[in-house]
Amino acid sequence: SAFATAVGIDRSALSQLLSGASTRLPRAETLLNIAAEFKVSLDWLLGLSQDEGLTGEIRESLEIEEAPDGFDRTLLARWHAEAAGTKIRYVPAGIPDLLRTEALVDYEAGIANKSREAQAGETQYRIDYNRRPETDMEVCMPRHTLEIFARGLGVWDRFPEAARHQQLLHMATLLDDLYPTFRLFLYDGRMRYSIPYTIFGPYRAAIYVGDMYLVLNATQPVRKLTSHFDNLIRAADINAHEAASFTQRLAEMRF
């Protein structure tokens, strides 16, 4: 039959497997061929999972994904959609994308030589995503990132004071508006360290390394990174219900 030919076995072997009289399982090579040919997972074939869609692709445990200009065309956007209804854990490289004003998007796109339109599209996508009732996102970052921003230091040394003030007010408003589906935690960066990454439920994690992502698809590394994130949360000295008021106080300070 066409099925037997597609998966590389002869018709008699297929008939034996389908007869129910044999207790033998197909060879591992045959299972892999079936999974690859019909885009289903080994877990589903073996009866370990009821959902063939969530794990319907055979992927390498580590991939490298470059970030193109259009956010809506990236795997990152697709992963957000696939992870809807599960918890997303996010350690940003700077100010969280969805909390940025248009002025900050323009400024950071300029210094990084990136497309302003793509950056703005990503920001809006994330805001819309976090307004969905099924969204559950936790963000954890060093407290000093916001303090450095408020003072206009580091990469923000040419970002005007008035614009920084508006950015912090904008953050405070969004943090209050999106809570509790979006929760920001701040930890002491002198005590803890983390690279930027995003964990999409139990499925995968994407480690940000500039203009590309290292993508972890294997269960164990994702669990390890989830444990690392949970430890950052435990170390936070500004918790999610305090983040909006903390940002508001930063906006009111004059440095």
C-alpha cells in the first residue's frame, strides 16, 4: 500500500502490525518514519499524548532562529500563539518590549540600527497578547535596569529626560492595567544574574543572543530554565503588585 511504501516497510509487515495478533511493536526506525511522514509526534503514536498538534513536529533539541524584520513573520510570534493558555516566563534584555512608548521604540531602533516598524509591531503584538483573558505572563528583571533608565545612563544617555519621565509613567499605567495577567518582578542585580530569555509554557525556551535566538525544544533544558526563572522570582524585592507604584515613584524622582 501507499502507507507501507511511504514509511519504508513491506505490506506483509504492515498487515501483521495491524492484525492485532502480534504483540510486537514497530521498529524505532519505522516509528520515526511514520512520525516524520505524517507530521505527528512519537508520544502520540505510542499513546503517551492525546494531542498530536502540540508536538506534531520532530525538532532538534537545539535550534538557532534568526530574527527577521517583521515580528509577525517570526517563529517567536507563532510560539506566543501556541503557548496561549500556559504561563510565559520572560527575562528581557532591557525595558520589556510591550511597556515601551513610541519614543523609546524609535530611540532604541535607531541606536540598534533596526527597523522602527518591526519594533513597533512587536510592541503592539505583545500588548494585544497580554490583553487576552487567557494570558498568563511573568516578567523578571534587575531593578537597576529601571533605575539606570530613570537616570539616563548607559544606552539611554541620549534619551531626553522628559521622554524618560513619560516612559516611566506609561509603564506604571500599563503595569496597573494589565495586572494580574502580566506580572513584573524586580530583583537585585548585584545578587542575581540572568541572560535574557523567554520560556513558552512547557514546550520551548528561546535565549536571546542579539539578532538571533538559541531555541531549546527538549523537555529537560526547558525545565532547568524554568527552575532558574522561579529562583529569580523568589529573589525579587519588588513583587508584581508593587511594580506599578515603584515605577510611578521613579517617574516622580528628579536626578
